[in-house]
Amino acid sequence: MHRSIAAAASVLALCLGLAAASSHALAADEPAKPDAAKSDAKEKIDLPPFPADASVRQVTHVAGKTLSYTATVGSLPVRDAKGKKIAEVVFTAYVLDGARAPARPVTFAFNGGPGAASVYLNMGAIGPKRIQFGAQGDSPSDPVRLIDNPGAWLDFTDLVFIDPVGTGYSRSLEEPEQTKKDFFQVKEDVAYLSRIVFDWLVKNGRMASPKYVVGESYGGYRAPAIAHFLQTELGVGPSGVVMVSPFLDARTQSFEDISPLPYIVELPSEAAANYERQGKPLSPETLAEVEQYARTEFAVDLLKGRSDPAAVDRIVDHVTRYTGLRPELVKHMGGRVDPGVFLRELYRDEGKLASIYDSNVTTWDPYPWSQAQRAGDPILDAIIAPTTSAMVDFMTRTVGWKVEGRYNALSNAVNQAWEKNWFSQVESVSDLRKAVAADGKLKVLIAHGYDDLSCPFFASQLIVDQMPPMGAPGRVRLAVYPGGHMFYSRPDSQAAFRRDVMALYGAR
């Protein structure tokens, strides 16, 4: 596992865990076997059944428009090859009232982790209501108050947010080992979530509607993989794919002992964070120099290694200037500054910690004299409480979906249970290429924040640059905004993102 992702995973380990009953339980309608010995050997846990789908009428305001819509919280079953229900997946859907359904687009949204519920895209980025999180100064004890979301997409598409098994209230009805095999593996994850999309379309009579898939972070890996699976396995043709701060290809951040790629893709984000601290506006023009250096001289000098001692001096000179770190530290590391060290050193003298998701978001370091970071990530530690409280209150009180159980905004248990060496299998660029090639009308937007070191924007830039044109150049577009992994927490970046997405949908 690459060191930046390892840091993110260690942060996730400090977050909400998966309730044991959620992954250990059997279906409530499965009778207990009378064999006492077997019962003692394998404890049976019965879960209360989910309530029926519940809905509520709401109103929001977007771009000067008043939108009346119906919010629905419900569940869909996952069945095995024999038809046995093995899991229940919870969704939150927003459907505009009075819209003509066959022509009305519908968008399916996934977050990542693995182990994250869809609350972040829902109540932060694109849903009709939002709660503030992800920016400097946000606190776990901030009031839980949903407000109209100025960046909402509801005026041009209905929205369905899906919580994978083990996240939100979604749950497996199998024993732990079988749960891992059926749900916590890279390929199986894409297959059953694609089927959930299919089943929602059928259940709601929307198979004829234009369909879009959006995913954030590991959900950004999921999005093109699900789109291609829908195309080729389930007979559903998405019209567009939107990836938010995606992690598309693990190879861009692996093998750092020999490959220059991890340092190449991270340097522009480190420079962007430094420029922002200096008060420089972030734009393609601001980052042009460091991007050009990263893909040319930096790459060449890194590959030279010990064969050219002068190469290290050249690297140190540039990296020091771009990152703002101390020259002696950069030289000590041979110019190979990984995110863990970068984040640890930025605010050490101030007794603060920086977030891997946006290195200009900080909090106090409870162990400032420790060589290694011993606390959670400033952004993640601040968002779990408000997002969990907001989503639970919305689902159970506002919508009236009276469920029993724990809500998991971020599940360490799911993350830890994911298949061994999953990181090396994360690569959906092939699915993206094939999906774009198969459908000449499919449009793609890849969106990033400049300051994100968990999923650096320059990795996606290099990926897009290596794709064949396959028609109009604008069909696959990369957009980068000021901010970090959750760049949409900044109003101006969220507004620019919404405009770019509307262009993809052909909305006005």
C-alpha cells in the first residue's frame, strides 16, 4: 500500500466501526436450526426487519428556482444465485415533483472508503440539502442544521444515493466470512452495486430515463467500473459518468522505491497547497510550471538516481521552492517528499496537524513532540459527528423511516475486512476506456481539488493525457478547483463544479 493511502487508511481506522450484528446476522425469516451444538458453535443473530420505504415532500431553492420534490428512504434486497436474500442495501432518493419521468435524467451516487456511506455526496456536494463540513474551522459539535444546497443537481436530474453493504444502515445477512466473499471484494462490489442500480430502475419505472453515475474517492473508482458493467452485463447504457476526487489507478501511487510516478503525481498538489498559503490564486496558469517540471525534468532526474549525483541537487532546489519545506529536510529525503512527511512538517512549529484531504485544513496536534502523527485526520475527525447526526435525523425523523440499528458514515470494520491486497487491484481506467469506446455519446467529467493529497489531481491528468481521443476531445474532461478532496465545501468551487456538470448533462 502506498504511503499516502496507508495514512488515509490509518485515519479511517479511527472512524466509526461497523456494528458487529450488521455483518454477522442471518435473515430474520430464516429459522434457527435445532442442533444445540451447532447453535453454540455459531451464534445466530436476528435483526429486526427494515421498515417499508418512507417518503416526505420537501422544497429547496437552487439558482433562483423553487423545487418541490419527494425524498424517499428505502431498501433493496441483494439475492444470491438461488434467490436467497443475502443483504439489504439502503438508498435515499430525491425525485422532482411533476417531472416527466421518461425524459428526466436519474443519477446514482456512491462514496468510497471502502467503507463510506453516501452521506458526503448527498449532504455536502449535490443533494438538495446540505450541512457544512470539510473546511477550516468546522467542528464535530457544530449545530446539525440542514440548509438549501446552492450546488444541488436536482433541477436537472433526480438523485439516488446508495450505501454499500456495511455502510449507512445497509447490512449483510450472512456470516462474516461469506460477507467478505460476497461484498468486500473489488469485483463483487461492482457487480452487486450495479445490480442495485438496475433493480431501482425497474422498481421505479425509470429504465427509459437517461442514466448517470457519480462517485467520490473510491467511489470514483467504482463509477466507471459500474458504468461499464451496466453497459456490458446488465443492458443499461449510462449517458454520463462524473468522478469526484477519484482514485482511478493504484499504479500511479505504487512502487515508490523504484517508480517516480508517486512523487510526480503528488508534487503539484504539494505546490498548490504552498501557493495557497502564500495567497496566490490557484488556476491552471499558476500550476503550469510545476506540472511541466513534474512530467519532464523531475521524472528524468528521479530515474537517474545515484547514476547522476547532481540530479539530487537539482531536485532538492525545485522541490524546496515548490513545497515551501525546509531545504535540509528535502535534501535529507533526496527530494522524494511523501505526503506523510509533508503533512507532518508543515505546521509542526505551530503545534498543528494538516489533513491529507486538504493540507491547508488543520487542527491542534495532541502529541506535537512525537516523530510520527498519533492523532486522526483533521477533516475526518471533524465530519463524522455532524454528518452522522444529520443523516440519522433526516432519515428517521424527517422522512420517518423508523429503523433500528447503528448508522455507519465511515466503517473501519468494512475497510479492514476488504479483500487482501485490494489496493493493487484498484484500476478502473480500463473500464473507463472501454465504456467511452463502446458509446460514442457517453460523456465523462473528472473533478479534483488542487490541495488533495489522498487522490492527487495530477494522477488523473496523466491518465487522461494517455487516453486515445475517441471522438470529440471534450467527451472526457478534467476539471480542477481550489480546495481539497471535498472541494465542494468551498462555495466558489462548488458553483464552478455545478456549472461544469450542467454542461455535461446539457442542462440550462
